Amino acid sequence: MTFKTPERVCWSDEKAGRTFFVVANTDTTSKWRANPKMPLEEVVYSADVFSFKNGINGLSRVASEDELQTTFKTTDSTAVIKSILSAGDIFMKEFELEVESQTTSAMNAASSAATAASSVATSALGNVKGYLSGFW
């Protein structure tokens, strides 16, 4: 089974040395580009615009109003999100997961555990019966 991560739509401001991005639902950015009247609530996870310094991986944060004003000439998050969705690069990861084989393995493990538990319980019950029969 194939799974996809949410989309990260990035736009880089080379002059400022920052990349701005929004997190979009899987496969929605291209749909929005084809139909910009699509509600943004159906496209992005939140109205947050994130940024990070170019060359520094993993250190993103919500972009400040000063950064938005300097780069996009507005602090209106809707306008900024639309700009990023329109011109940004889409990053998403796809991965395969063999659900059927993992489910089968889990079921086999559970069955083995149940068989072992049943065997132990039967043996214990036999020992108790043997112990009690010594009294009668």
C-alpha cells in the first residue's frame, strides 16, 4: 500500500536568504492551482506561514510579520499563502508499506502466543488436578 506525506510548498527568497513554506493536505496544491477558487481551508493545514534560513535544515518557525512584510509586502496570511501556493515548489514523500504481510505476521505471532498460553494453562490445570487428586 502506498502512503503519502502532507505537502510542504516552499518558496525561497534568495535575497533575504530565507525559505517560506506552508503545509498542505496531500495532493491539494495542484488541484488548487487548477482551481484557485477552491477554499484554502481544504488545501492548507493552517493559516501559518513557516520560514527557515537557507542552508539550515530542521530549524523552521512561524514567520514573523516583519519577514512577511519585507518579503511579500503584506502581513495578510491569506495573500501570502496564495503567493506561496502559486509559485512554490511542492515537496512530498511517498512510501510503500506492505500492510498485508505485516498484518499476516502480526496474526501469526498472536496465534503462536495464544497457542503457547493455552498449552501453559492446560499444563498448569493438569498439575492442579494431580495435586488435588492426592488429597482424595
